[in-house]
Amino acid sequence: MSTIALDLVPVRALNQVTYCPRLYFLEYVEGVMPTNEHVEDGLFQHRRVNNPELENKTRKDGDTRRTRSVSLSSDRLGVTAKLDLVEEVGGRVYPVEVKRGSAPRDADGNPTVWDNDAVQLCAQGMLLEEEFRTAVPRGEQFCAGSRERVVVEFDEALRNKTLHAIETCRELSARQTPPEPLPAD
């Protein structure tokens, strides 16, 4: 294994570092990854996505091509990921991330995504852009709990937040001690 591969940040870690830098440090730097009912349920919900028999196999459904468990890495971005699902429709490619819970709601009651989930999805889109050499302006999150798909636009602000999360992972990984816990508010 090359030293470059060792330095790649797992895209799923961007979710943790955006949610809570201390959580990222404990899980990815110190290697403390507790298993609880939420983790177990997430693994159960991902059973089809993670099925080795379906990995990297493309299926056509009408005008849509779906490929499950696609592994991508980028030395330029410094990240690596196994994408749950890549969809191609009308010449456009985009990632679909599967989450175990229900979609959160905005002020109008419409389904939305958490910021940390959006960062994770955006990083997947940026990996697809590099792999396919095409713009990937959006992705989708499938919420298994509510059986809803939510579109996430990869605007400049989200892309910058994603790049910042990658840099934060690198900075935290170089530390000897975890950051302080987030304030209880």
C-alpha cells in the first residue's frame, strides 16, 4: 500500500468532523468506534447496498443506470469513499447516499438533509466529477426511515464547506489530544 493511500480521508469521516470535531478525533484518530442500536440498524439498512454480489454491477431501469458500492479515491482531494449508489440519467451522473433514519424537515415541513450529511454527499459528487470528468451539480440522499429522496445541490458554499472539512480532518489527525466537547446548547 502506498503512503498516499494511507493519507486519504474516508468521506464518511467528513460527516463526523462536520457534526462534531471531537467525535471525528475519537473515532478516526483514537480508533474508538462504539457499536449501538443505531449503528447496528444502519448496517442492516445498508445490507443491500453493501452486498458483494451487487458491488460495481450496473443495472438499467428505464432511462436510469444504477451502480452500487462504487469505490473511488482522489489524491488531489485527499479522500476515498465507497459510494452507496451512482445513478446515470440522461448523460448526468450523481451520487445517492442511503441513510437509515427519516428525513429532517425544514420550516415549511419539506424533507431536507443535515449539514454533515450534505458535506458527505458533496464529497462523493466531487469524486464523481474527477472520475467522469464532468460536472456533478447535485446528489440525492435516500432516507430509509421515511422512504424519501432529498436532492442536495452542490453549490459553491457547500463545496467550500466540504473542502474545509477535509482540511479539518487533516488538522485534527495531526493533534495529540482531542478538541474540547461542543457546548451544551
